[in-house]
Amino acid sequence: KVAPKVKATAAPAGALPQPQDLEFTKLPSGVVIASLENYAPVSRIGLFIKAGSRYEDSNNLGTTYLLRLASGLTTKGASSFKITRGIEAVGVVELRECGVMM
């Protein structure tokens, strides 16, 4: 299926859109979203988490450590050795005799 052609319309010369002010939105779950319209053809997303030992208790010890390790788990361009190291770093151990991941 081919997307329909769209006729491009140019803004008048010298009429640049003004960037908007930074907007903050708080969701019912407590997540705060900051957004800014800058009329760019690309977007950027950042994720900031209140995490660390000061936010952990006995019920969720190690959550920050796991998030930090999981954020770097990508397989694009990684060797099998690097993938194995990353998986082992978050606690997965492969038993080669049985072929089972634990």
C-alpha cells in the first residue's frame, strides 16, 4: 500500500513559528510528563526515574540496579559474548549441560 502524496505548503518567508513554553502534566499514576513543541521534524524522548538507594526499602532492594542494567540491554550490533554478559549481569545463568536458562 502506498501513502497518498501530500502537497507541501511553505510558510511565508521570515515567518518562523515561535517555540512554546515548557508544559508539565501530572498523570493520576504520579508520572510527570514535560513536553515542548519546537516544530522540528524529529522527536526526542527522555526517561528520568526517581531511583536509588534513598527510594528503596526492604521490599524492592536492587530495583535501581536492575533498571540500570536493563537500560543497556540491546542486541543491535552486539556479539554473542556481550549479550551473554549482559544477561548474566541481571541474574540469568545458563546451564550448558541441560540447555536450560535459570
